[in-house]
Amino acid sequence: MTKEPFFRLNQEPDALSGFSRTVAEIQWLLLVLMMFYLVVGQIEENVKIFLLGGLCAFAGFVMIFHYLNFFAKANVWKLALETWVMILLVTWFVWHTGRQNSLLLNLYFLPIITSALALGRLTTLLEVLLIGACYLYLGKSGVPGDEVFSLTQSSILLAWLFPMLLVGYVTTMLSSDIYHAFSRIKTTAQTDELTSLYNRRAFMDLFEKQLQQARRRESTFSLLLGDCDNLKIVNDKYGHEAGNLLLQAIADNFRHCLRGCDSAARYGGDEFTILLPNTNVEAAELVTKRIKDTLVASSFNYRGNAITTNISVGIATYPEHGDTAEALLRHADQAMYANKRESKNKVTATRG
């Protein structure tokens, strides 16, 4: 079982929604600036009407993406597509308002900053390269074909692109620092300090997501609820330090026995929960037996004393034992205590 140590901010649903709202505001700002230029700029009437039609089309694009649920949820590809469309819009508008001499060339900074904040360095670099290509295209009519890639033109291009590269680089550095700070905060908030497993709150979030996924895909999964059999005895006999080591040994055992897609958590005190995606009750019983056998066969040394442990485990499987988190937890809890009463070496699953 592996645990993701780093959380990217642009992979978080709430953060993505926030980025999406910000991109929408930037797009409306871009439209307002272009509309303002249409009003005050010296543009021929026939060109002005043509540009106004294009801006109306872009406004429709923004409304479809943000207000008509063209995408059910915000995602990175949606944000990337929107920034590329912004670049193409600026290029198209600049082409008709002076090309390389247009006063609106600086509008290219808007998609660069947006990409640097939300999409990372590689996408930002690709967008800078696209803008460079657009800049060459804007100036090609005034430069002979054999001079487009000359040393002089290349120097002009690099001098023009350098501020965008600098802004993109600084912005991505700042966003990277934000990502790492967010990662540390979220890891701390979701992790049990003693065992480094998920804590109860994080587990319940994963549990709800697993339920939603299982309902959508009509799949199954199993929930294990386990309780350490001898933590109180160890605490009373050797002290709480030994008890903490015992809980850590159980957590290490989970990491050894579970798959990468499984999720284990310290549910509270000496109780643990495990989610087993795409696992029916029979397969869950095999996993539980492996966990218990491994625990019984292992021990750790505490001040010259060999300490072993075992856990009583209850199993509940979706949808056989319930279709809500409360029902599944209740079934697993009942099965666990039936296990504890009957035999500490027996795995019990509630039958619907």
C-alpha cells in the first residue's frame, strides 16, 4: 500500500473550481480591454464590426465553458484549452490592429500568467513558444522570407519574449512554493501523526468517494474494521510507549499486506479501517487472513520483551451489506465484535 506524499494544487477539485472561476474573470477582463480599444482606437468601421463579431463569439465560448456546464467539472485540460484559445484570440485581434506595432501585444501576458499559476512550467513554456510563433507570423508580411529567421529578427524576437519568459518563470516559481506548502498542510491534516496512516476525517472522505464511484460504475468494494486485541494489556504492562510501538507495528503490517490502491486509516484509538476497491467478501476474507497471519507471526522487541499482537476484524461489502457509509460501518462494527466474542482468530463478515 502506497500513500501519495505530494498533493498538486491543480489536481484538487476545490482548487480547480477556483482556478476555473479566475480564468473566467481573466477572460472577461480580456474582452473588456478589447472592447475598450474598439471604442477609443482608430479602427476602420468595417474592421471594427468584424472584430466585434469575433469578440461576441469568444464571449459565447466563455459562457459555454463556464455557465452552461459544457464540462461537468473543472479539469486541467479545460484550463489549458481556454488559455490556448486566449492566445489565438489575442493574435487574431492584434493582426487587425497593427500587428507587431499593435498596442495590445501586452495582452499576451494574461494567458502566460494564467498558465503559470494553474498549469505548471512545461505548459507555460509551450505557450511562450506558441506566442513567439504568433509574433513571427504577425511580422512576416513586413519582412522578406529569407530574413524571418535571421540573426537580427531572432534577436528582436528574443528581446520581445524575454519579459514573458521572466514573468512566466517567476510566477511558476511562486506557484510551486504554494503547491509545496499546500502539500505539507494537507498531508498534516489528513495523516495520523503516530502511524502515518490516513486519519478518520480523511478516511471518511475517501469512503464517500469510493461509494460514489461504486454506484456510478456498479462495482463492489469491501470495508474492513479492525480492533487491536491487546493494546490495553501492553499499555498496562509495559507503558504507553510500548503501546504506541504496537500501533505502529500494525500500521507497518498494513503497508506490507495491502495493494497500492487500498487505503488504510487509524479510525480512532486502537481501531483501524481499510478500503479494498473492487473486492468482494471472499477476497476480503483472504486479505484479512493474510493480515492476521502476518501479525501473529511477527513481533517487536521492547526493552528485551517480545511483544506480539492480533486484531479482530469485521468485513462489510458494498452493496451486499449496505449502500451507505453508515450502514457499511455498522455491519463491519457488528462483525468485528462478533469476531472478538467468538474467536480472536476467526474472520467474520456480516451477511446481508
